[in-house]
Amino acid sequence: KTQGKAGEFELTYSDAKGNKVTVTVTLVGEYDAITENPDTGEMIKGKHIISKTGGDGFSKKQLKELSMVKAVDKDGMEIPTEDLSFAEEEQIAAINAAKTAGKTGDFPLTFRTPDNTTVTITVFLRDEGTDAAKERQDDPFSVIGANHATQPTKGEPFTEEQIIDLCQAKGKDKNLDNAKILVDESQLAVINKAKKDGKTGVFDLTFSLSDGNKATVKVTLTGDHRVSFDPDGGDYQPETQTVKGGDCAEAPRDPAKEGYVFEGWYYTEEDGNEVKWDF
């Protein structure tokens, strides 16, 4: 509370006989950026904005509502929101140009009081998640966003903290306070097994908030594979190929073998079945 943080906290009461009851204390109203002007006594604060990229840009009204920007004067009286302005119009243009083009990134947005006290928040545009520009501002809603990610295969498995950081996942609850990001454990286990085994591929990974709001992204594991060919006594031994994960091996020329007709290159699946290779 003294640090201005939000969240849910347990508080336990007990009596002399050992009876206990635990309640939840919910703190709301966390702000990400606060500026206090020592010269004028003004204070202005705002919250970061999280949104899926793509679609329509933000109106100025939406940016003020989503950031919940507030300011008070030297007497502690609230300055009307309509009196708060945007310090740099170019920032709004950059944010909306990126959003309408479907680009991701972290963009600064600065608000200003009539006496020029400023505060800068960040607008996080992500590949997947909640399109905050489409949500009704009069109906409280949570927001979540995350980016697709590409990482080399092999090596140590991802921890939840690492995968959240890698995908730049962020979320806010219905009070627009920063919320804990949850990771789909079964999906992460599949990714980590593939990584441990040195496999490449594209895998779904879902991040969520406690209220069920979700964002599903693609995690791509990359790496090189060595592809060798066994001509089974044929007159031609193809060279071993090094193939980048996600690319295709090249079909070598057909080998010849007296008394046989070459039908193609086959591989053995994990369950033992022989399947013709699709180049």
C-alpha cells in the first residue's frame, strides 16, 4: 500500500484458542508513472496501456480513459481530465500508425497539465490479446497481450518467468491494475520437451489472467537438422544435408539397383510404420 501497488493479499486473524479465519484484502488503484512537480506542487499520474495491435487506432478520449490519467493542483484539487493535454501529437501518430499497420512495440505517450507538469506512460502493442480500442470504456474490462517468439532449440527448458519475458506478455485486471500472467503449463511442457530433444517446430502457448481472459501466441523453436539417406545397396549414395528447421530437404536423384524398381525415400515413424517422405 505504501508503495502504491495493487493486488490481492491474505490476512489471517486468530484468537487465543487457535481459531483462525483468513480474509482477502484487495488493493486497487495502482499507477505505473507518477510525476510530482516541486515548483508548482502539482502531481500527475497514469497507467500503461496494453492492446493487441491491428484494427482501428485510438482516439484521444480512449487514450485518456485507458491510461486513467489524473492530476491534482498544489491544493490537492483534481484537475479536470479535459484540461489535460498530450505533450507531443507525434506520439499519438506513431502509436496509431503502428497499430493500424499491425506492428508491435513499446511506445511512449506523454500527458501534460496546464502548468506543464508531464508524465509519460507506455503503450504496449502486442501480436495477440485484447484490442483495447474495441472495448466499451463504460464497462470494466481486463486486458492481456503477448507477442509471438522465436528461440533456438536445445538447452535448458523455459521457466514460466522466462517465457513470459520472451513473449513480452503483459496484463491488467478490470481495475486496469497490473495483473499476474498465468502460463498454460501443459503447452509449456510440450515446448520444453521439444526443446530438450532438440526438435524444431511451431507451438501454441496460451497466457491468461485470473478472470479467464486469454492470449494465444506461437513459439517457434529453430535449429539445424542433419538428413541422411540410405540407398539400401543402390549405385548412388546421396550426400547428407543440413536443413534449417522449418525448411525442406531436397530430393536427391534416384539410385538404381539391379532387379529392383526405386519407389521413393521412406522413413520409419515412432510407432514403427514406414511412410514415404514428403519433400
